[in-house]
Amino acid sequence: EYPQWNPYLFGGMPTFGSLSYVRFVYPPGVLLDFLQTRLGFPPLTWALVHLLFGGLGVAWLLGRWGLPPHARLLGALVWILSPTVTSWIVHGHGSKLGAAMYLPWILGAALLVLAGGGRRAVALLALLLGLQIVRGHVQITYYTLLAVGVIALWHTLRPLAGLAPAGSGAAAGEAAPPAARWRRLAALAGGTALAFLLGAVLLLPVRGYARQSIRGLAESGGGADYEYATNWSLAPAELPTLVLPSASGFGKGTYQGPMPFTDYPNYFGLLTLGLAAAAAWSSRRRLAAALAALSLLSLLIAFGRHGGGLYDLCYRLLPYFNKFRVPVMILIVPTLALALLAPLGAAWLAGHGDGGGSG
């Protein structure tokens, strides 16, 4: 039976609206639960399926850009073997992992809409985003929307090369006149609205419960207290961790940074960053620039209380942003960006080309 009330957390709280226990609204979860409980599949089958799904999403997106198989495999591995993703599995953050694996698919569907994919692309976007919503991690979904919004607005104002599949010629979104680009942006917004309708069964109870939680404090403008929200902020002094995982400790008892604690280093690796930098010379350098800018914005937000400006601006002005804590969680966005940029750079360095045109 489904428990309506959880008496064991914080003196009692509703299970569904608080997201402490959510069942029966995520269709893949129902199937995976059946495989594990009825057919004897291993307990972590759900994690393996989501990892494969996320890796295929990166490979699909890179394949649309005409990259060779080895580059697609590189991107998939960078994505699913990143320290953040693997640590989420180890430490029981299943909803984060499951929601994050939709990121490449949703970004790819958004790029299809922006390239003029029409109603099918809008429907695909709505379905994927709706499934991510009911997967039950609103903060990851919020960061997904931020990422898609930045890329979409960038393309509408300054067209990106290579949104359409390689060799599609006139179908490429960069050839569209401004009026068509704005119509496609509106279609993207429409697909997002449809996804919200699909996810309303979860979004509405969560929104209602937020007013009763510590993330709806009146003195904080209806959000979490600033100090509480920014406890897990990435200090600029920890930036060397991006290339050297031991720079601030590997996590747990070895961690030497200012966060209360962490289970893993926020590590990208020198090789991955170097290959991503090489994407600046590929034929999709405008797209590379947009992904790099998105990564930089995400990094500045991850600074939280240590970075001041941008995080504080988002905390005050963006709807619902002040209900989230752990600013460092947004580093999942540059993790995906690196999984897309590194294969572009690797293909260019290997002389295989990347299937794109100029610009």
C-alpha cells in the first residue's frame, strides 16, 4: 500500500508532495520495478538502464552532427563515467541520476525544434521533459530548463551552426530568417508547456507542499534561507579540483574545502578539458562557444555565496530558484557540455572531421 504520510522524517511529512517517496507516476519506474521485484533482475537494474539511456542520448546527439563512432563512444563515456554521475549512484541519489540522464535527450530534442523539426520535434521534447519531471528531481529539471533556455535564446539571437543533421543543407536552423527563429522559440516554449501538463500530477503537489516546508519561508521571499541554500557552494579556491581531484581532497574525511562535506571531488580532468578546448577549431565553433558560455554561467552559479553577483541575482529574481540548495549541483550542466565538446575536439584533432559546415 502507498503510504500517504512518512512519520520518520522531520517529525512527519507527506510522502508525495515532499518527494520523499514517489511511486506509480514514472512509467519506466513501474516497468523497472516489475523487472526487479517479479522477474529477479539485479537491484541496480534501474541505474544501469538509466545510464545506458543517458549514454545513448549523447551518442544520438553527436551522431546527428555526423561524428564518427569512436567520438560518439567517447562522449557517452565522459557523460556516464563522470565523478558526479557515478557518485550519485554510490550514495543513493537515484532521482538525480535518473533525471540527469534525460539532459542530452532533452537538449537534442530542443535543438531539433530550433532546427525546424516541426510538430514531431515539439512532441518529442514534451514527452522527454515530461518524463524527466515525473522522475522526481525538480532541481535537475530546473537546471535542464536553464540550459535549454540559454542555448535557445543564443541561437535565436545569433544562429548556431550545425543544429540540423549533417548533410541536411537548407534544413539547418542557422539559415532560417529571424522571424522563423522566433517562431521556433515559441514552439519550444509550447513544448515546455505541454511537458508541464504531463508533469502536473507531481508538480502541483510539490508546489503546494513547498509553502509548508523550510523552502517556503516568508522571510526569505518564499524560498529557502540564503545560508541554508548556499551551504554547498563551490569556492573559487577549489577550482584546481577540476583538473586535479586531490586538490581539495577526494571527499569524505579527506575533503579540505569550505563545504560542510562532500562525497566526491568536482573533477573533470585535464584531458577532457583539453579535448573540449580543441572544439573551438571544429566546424561547429559557434555551438562550441555557446556550450562553453553555458558552462561558465553554470560555474559562476555553482560558486553560490562565494561568487556573489550571479547566484544572488538568480536567487532574488528567477522564479522558484530560491527553493533550491546545493549550488554545486549545477555542475552537471558543464559535465554534459564537456561530453559534447570533447568528442568534437577529438574528431577535429584526429582529422576525421565532424560532419558540419562552416561557421
